Amino acid sequence: DIQMTQSPSSLSASVGDRVTITCRASQAITNSLAWFQQKPGRAPKSLIYAASGLLSGVPSRFSGSGYGTDFTLTISGLQPEDFATYSCQQYNSYPFTFGGGTKVEMK
Amino acid sequence: QITLKESGPTLVKPTQTLTLTCTFSGFSLSSSGVAVAWIRQPPGKALEWLALIYWDDDKRYSPSLKSRLSITKDTSKNQVVLTMTNVDPVDTATYYCARRRSGSVAPDKMFDYWGQGTLVTVSS
């Protein structure tokens, strides 16, 4: 199985901050990488596909990058509604696997 | 508008069989390239992919759970059913179904729509 390692596991930030979350795959996955946002008691919300593709309706302050094994999710100008847990997922090969999540908390 | 909704028991006893149904609308599971997956999340833990069924009835399972899982579809009812045998308290989790969209290239085929999830507790 491909292991997805996210860092940090949590971070504290303020509204307006630039936030960067990384995701590393244990083997190359091309750009078959997605990012999800999840709030307590809610289903994951899909944000980014193909490492850098923004899904329709997702604010442009969210961006993704990377290829192969190293990926990044950036939130440029953190908004109050962005405090949540973010997870990455590889869908390059079975079994599809998720990262452990990064909780973005208010400083 | 695409929606998915999970249904099933909230409480199951150890060793019993769990059956969950995903009822969806706004897309067809007979459309080429489309799939529906099941994913679960134990309380406070990470997401775990369980199984996937494609429009052509191709099925994929998590290797660690393959012996206990079965996924089927009823295209006429717009439903996907997941069966898990011999459940254990460690199977306590919120279970989600999600659509895997079709795409011209593999990186486009992500899970784009998710159901609200259903919490299943395994306890005697």
C-alpha cells in the first residue's frame, strides 16, 4: 500500500495568514492526488484534484501543487470558514489511501 | 444536482453482518467511467477507503478487508450496497459513500461528491 504522510498534524494560524500543508507519498503517484476539507461532524468536501486542479466553486485562495511524491496545499489568506481538518488522498493505485489529516486551528 | 445518502443500522452486534446502502441521484452508474466507493472514518481517526464498484461492475476492495466485504449495485434503483461480515468493535466508524467521477485521464478521476455519512457502532 502507498502510505500518505501529512505534515504538520496540526497548526495554529490567524485569519489572513498563508497556510501550507504538505503530503508525501511513499512511492510515486504521478499527480493523482486530491485534497479534502472536513469540519467536525461533516462529510469531507472535495477541494482539489490532479494535485492542482480546483473543483468548481472552491475559492481561489486554495491551491495545490506537486508531482510524484511531494505535494502541497496552500491557503492564501485564511478565512474564518477555513478552520477545519485537511486530508490528502492518492488515487493512482489500489488501495486508495488517505493522509492522517492536518487540523488548522485558530491561533 | 448530485447527491448521495447512506442508510443502514446505527448499532450492530459483534460477529453480525453489516449492510449499508448508498442511494444516489443526479448521475447514473451505467455511465462509462463512473464509480461509487465506500470510505469509513473511525471516531477521531483518518479516512479509510474500503471498496469501489464501477459502471461495468468491476469491483475493487481494500486488501486488508477484502475477505469481509462485498459491494454490489442496482443501477435501476440508483443504489450501491456494501456488506461487511463478522463485524468487530474496531469497525465502529462513520461510513461514507462517494462518487468517483469519470475523466479522460487518470488524475481527473477523483472522488468529487460525498454522502453525509452514517455512524455505525459495533457493540454488544
